Amino acid sequence: MNIWIFAGMADKSDILLYLSKLVTSSGKRVLLVDATRLGRYQYSIPKLGLFLQITQFAGFDVAEGFQHYNQLSGYLEEQGMRMEEAYDYVLIDLEVEQFADAELFRSAAARVWVSDYGRMQLERGRKWLENQIETGLIERDSPFYSVYVQTVDSQLHNHYLTSYLAKCGIMWHPELTFLPLDESNVALRLENEHNQSLRIKPLSRRYKRELRQLVSRLTGWEERYSRRLWKIAERRQA
């Protein structure tokens, strides 16, 4: 079982929904975990949290309402399932620090930091990471991937952005992911949210390319394979 932790205060719910659908298209069993402060996924997925704490959506499962990862594992065991046997990939949208412990961060197959270009986000992100290192939640020199959302063409070069986080003690992978701000992408996100669906075909070409490359980095799959999976995912409407 592979655990991917996506940390940061930036809204990344649409990214994780798209990634979950893409990985599911490979035939893998995927669990998406909502550990956000506002419970973001209840607004995108039908009937989430009303009766069931784990809901199936678009071919994968979504867990919501758990205070800690161990509570989620215990819930599955009560249902006669072990986390390691039930899922191939577990994607965690982490905003609530108390949901995770140091062992979960150590055992994660991938740790991803998500931010936007705003200086407030970058400053808050650095402080959040420094605090987690001080409390022992994250080990110093832990490797993280970087994802920037709602990006636009600007004079902010890669080294300028990464300099905000360079001193906090994290080891950053050299490859950065930039997900562009695009009107059609925003429109699709709103339509998916209000229709409680998960269409991905109208996403912009650049956005798709960046997501495919991110999946290839996290899984080790060849990008050609990721492209084929994306076409499969586009044909599967939710």
C-alpha cells in the first residue's frame, strides 16, 4: 500500500479528485481521505457524511469525518477490512495536523507540499513546516515534492519561490509542478462541484500534462502509460 500525503493550506481538493480518478483507471484500489479543516469534500460528493464515513465516488472511496489516521484504520477493521489489504493507494488531503503522526509521515511513499504564489501562503507554509519539524511530526530532511496551484505567468522564478521554503529543513525534489489558473479549469471545477460529478476531459492541455507528470513522479510509471490512463479516465464519467 502506498500513502501519499498532500499537505498545505491551499485548496487542493480538485487536484486530489483528479489524481484519484487517474490512478483508479489503472485498476488500483484508491482511498481519498478528507483531513481538511472545513471538510471540503462534502460539497463535491453526493451524500458524503450523512450516513457513511466512507463513500464510493467515481470508482474510488472517500473517507470523511475521522479525527486521526488510526481511527480510520480502526473503522475499517470493524468493517472486516485491513487498510493494507483494502487499498493500493491512500491519498490524504492534510490540513489538520492532529490527523497524522510521525510514523505516518515516515511511512508515506510520497509527501507533497501544495501552495499558491501568494506571499502569505508561502510564509504560512514555511512556518507550518518549521513547527512540524520542531514538534517531531516531520523529520528534518524529509523529501517533499512541490506543487503550485492557480499559477500565472510572472517574474517569480523557480529559485525565488523555493527560497521561501529552503531554510525550513525539508529536502525538496528538484521537479516542481505548476497547475495553471485557467478560466475553463475553474468552470469545470464549479460544474463538477454543483453537479457532484467528476468530469476531466475539458481540462486544459497544460493542466493535464502537469498532472500526468506528477503522477509519473509519484508512481514511477512512464508518462506514456499515464497518458493512456488519462484517456481511459476521460471516458469514464461520474
